Amino acid sequence: MNIPTNRIILIGVAAAIFLLFILLLTGVIPGVKKPVEPGIKDTLEVWGMNETSESFQTVLLGLQRFKGLTLNYKNFETLEEYEAAVLEALATGAGPDIFMIENDMLLKYANKLAPVPPEKFSTFQLSQSFPKVVGKDFTSGGNIYALPLSLDTLALLYNREIFDQHAAFPPTTWDELIALVPKLAVYGQGRQILVPATSIGGSNKNITRAVDILYLLMAQMDAGKVATTGKPPTLTSPDSIRAITFYKQFADAGSSAYTWNATLPGDTELFTQGKLPMIFAYASDVARIKTAAPFLDLRVVAVPQIKNTAKKVAFPHYFGFAVSRQSYYQDLAWDFILEMTTQAENARAYVQTTGHPPALLSVIGEYLNDPTFSVFANQTFIADSWISGNPSAFNALVSRMIESVTGGIQAPSQAAQETQNQITEIIERLTPPPVAPKPF
């Protein structure tokens, strides 16, 4: 049977169009990539700290465009365990797609991360969506490397019952806090501290947030203002030495501010037992303290500020979600992070599920007068971090510096210089060749 020529032509054209469609869809034709869809990989590996799989699954349920996507979340309890596991996994090419980094960790991890493509989320959008400190902590060279769901800040917790017994009010300035020391502290023979007024002046050995309190003072005294190149500020600047000297007075038995020494039990233990009027802590600490001491009349106020200063400063501690350079699914991973962190309904669901303070500006605004989160929500606007780059290593060094200064072993300037030299050596080792991404 003879097929008409025009029918042969139509069949040929249809076949060519169909073949072209298949080649476009599969990405065989050069320059055309197959669109990334969640169905390509139904599981994203996510590693983090102090989170639960349920908190992510709650958010995931609200992400309609990611239906079919499963998050395989692995939680770690300590920073040391977490960092060791992440670095080992990345070194062997078996790391997660998404992992969390502390807000002062970027210097350590930047060469291992895939920044968000600017067309997906720009630095301008970042400035409109999150507090200013997020841009300081998670951007470098015009690239955004991580985004947070929560932003925690150091606050002052006090025992209302003890304050009422002494007709005292929580301090708003450091001068007011120093004035409270002789009113709240109890001393024995030879200035022995029987009841401290607050936990400040010691190291991490018996003050949970000792280094963070010192960093807060440094930030309030503008010690970090010289850090304009993305490198950590120095401990040896005049303002840093001033902050270290100020901190030291709380451990000086000859000072009217004397309220702490190395022989005291841990500050959290004392506070939960009702034997410590004030403690510095984060929102993440509050839940643990309330669990340990459910009948404690605990109140939360903002951290003290320097008297008569025009610039108020709070100190942040939080994590951001970052994408590994080794991930085969960088676009998908960033799409998920952006949906999770920048959409108000998702960020709100996370806050309600976890009880962690929000990081997204539009959600922070909803908690400015909240009885639980108001202090932390308001402090996000004045948060200013102290960039370290390797917190686990640097905090140990700074804690030892505090012990040396408060123990009278070294003068603040000498201890700061020695510690800064050790930190500088670590920083120089934080710039290895970048980890090559896996081929697509």
C-alpha cells in the first residue's frame, strides 16, 4: 500500500517533535538540564544539634511543594561530637546534604559549603528578612552560606523570690548590677563567698556561659569594631583589655563587685537550688532550668548595658542551615532551606513546635510583647556577635585565659596576647584548599 507523501511528512514531523521533547526532558541536548524536582531524591540527609526530627517534620508537613520529600535527620548532643562527625564525613565524601553551623563558625566551614545562588535569594532579601547580625555571621564575599530558623540571645535570669526578700530590682546597667552585689551576696570570714550575687567573673569550669558573657562585654565596648575583613576581632585591642579587666573585678576579693571564685559549684546547679539570685542564660537554657526546678520563680530580663551609652548590644548564639559542596542536590537543598526559613508560616510552626525564639523578622514582630519570648525577640534587633571561626577551640582558650587573669597568674594584657597568638595559629589553619564538589 502506498502512503501519501504528505502523511509521511506529518508522521516524520511528529516523530521529530516527540524525540526532541524526550531529549529536552532528559537533558541530553547540550545546555538544557533536567529540572530538579523533589522526586529525583526522596531523602535529604540533614545533620544538626539540639533539634528533633519532629521539629523538621512539622515544618515539612506545611511545605506542599515538597510532598514526597523525606528528611533523614541525625541529631548530636555536643558540639565536639558534632564537629568531629561532620568533618570526618566531609573528608570521606559521605557528608550530609544539609548541616547546621553555629553563627560564628563560617570561617571554619565556608570552603566546604555551597552558597545560595543569588537568583534564589540575594543579600538584599537577606537584609529585609532577618536581623542585621545574620548578614554579619553568614555572609562572606557577597555570598550567603547559611540561614537560621531561630535566633537566641543571652539574657539575665533572676529569682523573683530572692529579689523580693531584698527589695531589689533587676539591673538594667552594669553599674546597677555591681551595686546589687553587696546587697544580694553573703560573705563569711575572710570574704569567703557563702551566697554569690550572680555568676560572672569565672571560667567555663563553673559558669556555663562565662566566655559568652565576656564576649558580650567586648561587643558592648566596641572591641569588635576593627573586624571589617571577615576575620575574628582581636583580644588584644584596648577595648578588649578593658572588657577583660572589667570582667576580672567580679573575681577580685578586694573589689566591691567580688561575687565569684573557682571554688563555687556550677552556676546552673546553684540557681536551680535557689542559691543564686541571678544567672546569664539563653532561651534554650530556660526550658532545662524550669524542668530541673519547676517551682522556681524565674524571671527573664534583658542583659545589662553600659551606662549612658547610645548603643545597646545583646549577644547572640544560634545555628544556620547550610548546604554541603559535596551534595548532589544543592539546588533542592537550598530550595528546602529557603522555604523552611523565609516563609512566615513555616518559621512560625517551628517556633510553636520547639519553643525556640524566631529568627525571621516578620515572625519576630509577633513576639515583641509575648510573655515568654519578648526579651529574646527584642534583643535580636541589637544582637552583635563576636566572630571566632572555631568556637569549640577558641572558647577553651578564652576560658583558660579567664582562669589565668582571675587567678592572678597573668595580667589581662599578657594573657590576652598569649591567647591571641594561639588563636591566630588556628585561624591560619582554617584556610585549607576548598573541598571539590561532586560531579553532577
